[in-house]
Amino acid sequence: MGLFGLAPATIKPTALLLNLLVSSVMAVHFGRAGQFSWPLLRPFLRGRAPDLGHVVPPSAPVAMAAGG
């Protein structure tokens, strides 16, 4: 995308969406072929779920470490 002159602010979210799309499609294909273990994936998805909707400002960990 950079070769086509797109701005970095446009490239980053577009690349993320494309990666999610491709990985989801391939997970479904592998699952249908019986080569993918959904129970094995669940702990990883649960571990990342809190990050999906909650963004901590960079100053919050510093304030917590300083006792404030």
C-alpha cells in the first residue's frame, strides 16, 4: 500500500482489517477440514478479549506504579 502512495494513517487500520479477514477465513477453512481445534483456541481468545474494548492511557500504569 505504501508503494501506491497511501498515508500511514490509512495503511495501519487497513492492514489490520485485512489481516483479521484473512485469518478468519483461513480459520473457518481449516475448521471445516477438521484441521483446527476451536477448544484449543478459546483460551487465547479469552485472554485477548479484555484488550478489545478497553484502552488504558499510557500515563495510567505510571501513576499506578508511583502509588497514585
